[in-house]
Amino acid sequence: MSRPADFILRHAGELVTLAPAAVAAVGAEALPGDDGLGVIADAALAARDGRIVWVGREADLAGAVEPRAGAVELDAAGACVLPGFVDAHTHAVFAGSRANEYAARLGGVSYAQILSSGGGINATVAATRAASLEELTAVTLKRLDSFLAHGTTTLEVKSGYGLTTDHEAKMLAAAAAGHPTRRRLTLLGAHFTPAELGGRDDEFIDLVCDEMLPALRGKADFVDVFCDEGAFSVAQSRRVLEAGKRLGFGLKIHADELARSGGGLLAAELGCTSADHLVHATFEEIAALRAAGVVAVVLPGTSFTLHQAYAPAREMLDGGLEVALATDFNPGTCYCENMQQMIALACQEMRLTPAQALRAATLGGAAAVGLRDEVGSLEPGKACDLVVLDATSRHELPYHFGVNLAALVVVGGAVAARRGVPCHDSKDET
């Protein structure tokens, strides 16, 4: 029986579905050596009302799909087509720039020296507080355009540079502004104790739990806390997460980035959706996270800029842990919105295979933001979010690094970016 469709993509040289079962269901054969990615050669895809209704071989398209009047038809011309990237950890909302600070750090100035002189996160907090909602929204939308142009169609966006209830609310409002990208919002009120509290961490945690979380209930999908050396303890972090859980927030945690903080075990204990960073994760923590169904979000861009160790992603995968790959886009330690670059770093520095890195950047990310049933793979029922590469092979992602290979980005069956330029609501053909 033919399926009506209002969006059809044809002649994909490689259609990387991340859904081997969907490939088998239509009688198509996955490419040999596709490492379980469900790759179909000379393939096509169809969608209706923003959701995929069919994937399969180009030769089977005519008998499987009936285009509606005015349907958009795109010709991939032999290119590789992937699911849109899912960036599971970003700090995309902030004001100001710390480029001069980064240059100083490269010149040997320590972060402690920068922080003591009013720089670091305190500078970002001051600039973000001073910005109006309109100013903050404008700069956030510009960044979201860049994420989109590089192939990210879904991303998590954290607050955390306001550190008061009103300023955190302003950040979440900017993060939710209208844009083609799909977003999951995270309240990171417990990011850092603000300067005006002079290191009175417990007092700030009281404010987060008793005032901020109740006031911002329903404004974010998750609550997060920075559980690490120089930030918050396991006991303080448990208070934040348990308070968030009582209010209906999903749970996330920054853990074990700078030292073995115990944050990974806390994530397992509380059943967090994800634990992020995990540079110093132990085998004990990996086993606990796997048993609890927590997704490990690894952030190679931050290790790269800080000249620090990388999270043990291969050991995580070998231990059966679900791994997501994300940018950690932020003003201080990873000012990069390009998931393609994270794939290259994950392969080169974390020793992931290209297939492992691609899975982590799509399905893994979807699991880390609670959207595994919605995005992250190209199969019937899921959102029609995809990237047409300026390449014929998925292996070019780690190989041809440092450039933008996203020739065309589609969100919900509509072209949203072309050749690095956003073209929201565009209906024109390739």
C-alpha cells in the first residue's frame, strides 16, 4: 500500500538510518560493514507532516510512496544522508565574550588568577545579568542558527549564568525563543555560587532548592548541578536533584570533570537521565551508571581546549554504557557549536570508531535528552530531521575535519539550512 508523502528525498548514495530493524522491515539490505548503522545504498526517504513514513531503496520508492500535491522533492545526488545531530549538552545562552581571557590562558595565566580579577564565570554572569531579554534572545538565536547550519537539529540548552531566580528565568525564556531547532531546556541554577554570596555555598543551595526550583517549575525539562571539585559536594548536589525530582524535573548532573567527585555514583543512585563530563569516571561508576540506565555524555571539545584528559568513552562502551557525544558549547572552555568537530575529536582522541562516534552524536544524544523515540535515527514514526553531507561517505566526518560538511539540513520535513546559511521555512528544491 502506498504511503502519502509531502516530503521525499531521493538518490542518497548512503542513507545512514541508525535503524537496522527499519531497513530489514522494508526488505532492503544494509551495506556490508556498516557496523550496525543500518546504511542503505542508493536510498530514498519519505515523510508526511514532518514525520518519516518510509525509508528504503530508491528502486522501491515509486511503489511504496504516493506524493501529495505540492510535495517537496529533494535529490541528494549520491550524497551521504544522516540523522540530524543531537547535541546533548550546551550552554548556548549567555552574554559577553571571553576571547581575551582565553588568549591569556594560552599565554600561561591560570584560571584562578583570571577568576580573582573578576573574569571567568563571574564575567559571564555579570554580562548575562546586564543583558535584556531581547538582547539575550538575539544572540542566542544567532548561535542556534550556527548549530543548525552545522547539522544539529536537536540540542539541550542550559541556564546557569544568571544565578538568581529572575535571571535564570530570563535565560530559559531566551533559550525557548522560536527557532527551527528542537530544544530541551535545563535549569542549571546550581552552576556556581555567585560572587555576592562570597562562597556561602550552602546558603546558595538553600536558595536554589527553596526558591529557584519551585518558581521555575515547568520552565525547563531538567534540573542540573555541577558536582565537582571547586563547585558543589555530593551532599549539596543530592539536595538539588532530590528537590528537582519532587517538582517533576528530569535529572542531569555535571560530574567527575575536574576530579573524582562521586557525582557519577550519585547519578546512578538517583537515576539521572544523564551524567555529563565523567573524565575521571572509574570502572565502578561505569558499571553503576550502566545498571541504572544513565547515559554518559562525553565532551571532547572541553578536554581539547583545557589540555586535559579525555573521558574513557571506549571503556564506557565496552562496559555496555550508553554514550552520547556533545559540544559543551560555552563561553569559557569550548566555544564551538560544530558536532562534526566533536566526532573528529572523539575518533582521534577518545579512540572511538566512526560508527561509535556517529551513534553517540545522534541516537546517544537523543537518549541523553529523553527523546530517543522522537529523534536520532531515520525510521518511520520519527521526526524527519536529517543532514545531507557534501560527501559520499559517512567516514568523511572524522576524516575531513575542521570544515562544515552539512550541505543541506532538514528539520521536520522542511529545509532549514543550506550550505551553512539558515533558510528557515524554505521549500525550494536542490
